[in-house]
Amino acid sequence: MKKHTRLVKPILAMVTALSIALGVGACGSGTTAQTSGNATTSKGEISRVKMYDSVKAITDDSDLVIVGTVADQRVVQDIDDETDFTLSTVKVITTKKGDAGDETVVVRQTGSTKNQTAGAMMKTGSTYLLFLVHSGLSGDLASQYYVTGADAGIYLASATAKAKAQTGTATEQDISGETFNRVNSDSGDNLPATLTVDEVPAAS
């Protein structure tokens, strides 16, 4: 009887470990899609899978790096009937990496000012230095972008640039020496508190 007891315990431990491993694999299968430093769930929500330790690293992981002003915002529930997404139409002032196409891009953020489930939300009329990745979604939503690293890739311009942008007079020259402040300093990334466009490395 003692021999059987000695054998049962290690067998049970092995079965438990195997069950846990299979369970984790099953939960992950088909529920998330990885987009650079982000993980997109089946509901289109963004979570972090990578932290950034340099501007070069977040630039390399981004499909598009731009400076632009949020011209318009709207809140939608286009993935399911429960999750809010804020869609910001950003008028591009200058592009550091990638192709902005028709000079406006739509940036998706999970949550809204009324039901905020993500980090820092962008605001209409504000000018940002943005590190962006393709949404990875299908249909009409495929042309939209998420912020690289959830909200690590959002830098806000000073009041001077914002004022010019709001009047529609901001140019590439106006923002060339502009200082942009990191919006979320508690994201866990080792990124500088401030950036200029010239400090963003050229696309490799």
C-alpha cells in the first residue's frame, strides 16, 4: 500500500502540470493577434507584450511615425456591443516613417472619456508625435492604426505648436524643433520624457 501511495503523488503532480500547460495553450489559441509591441484580442482590445528601452526600438516596431493634430474624434462599438473605442482622425503635419497616404490617419484607442479602459486618451485639437502600428483588423478597419506599445508611443506637443495646429497654420518647419512630452511616463518603458522630431531615428 505504501508503494502505491508513493507512486500516486508524482503521477498526480505530472497530470496536474500537463493539464495546466494544455489549459494555458488552449486559452491563448485564437484569442490574440500580435502586432509589434501590442497584442490585439478577439475584441480588438490592446495589451502590452513588449516594453521599449529606446526610441530606436519603438521606431523599428512602428509602421508609421508621424506628427499630426487630432482634427476629429468619435466613439464607436465596432467590434462588439460592449467595448468603446475612440477613433481619432489625425491630420498629418509631417511623416518620419512610413506612408501616411491621404494625409490623414485614423488612430484607434481602447476606451473613451466616459468608459476609459486604456491609458492616456488623445484630445481633439492637440498635436502629437505618434508611433503607430497597423490595426491588424479586417475590412474597413484594416486601414486604421493602434499606438505602438498601447500608449507608450504618444508624445504631446507644447502649447505653441497646438495653437498653430488649431488654426491650421502648423507646418513641418514649425514643428521641426518642437519639444514633445511623453504622455504616459508610468508605462514601464525606458523612453525619454521629451523628444523632438529630429531625435527620432531614420527608418531602417
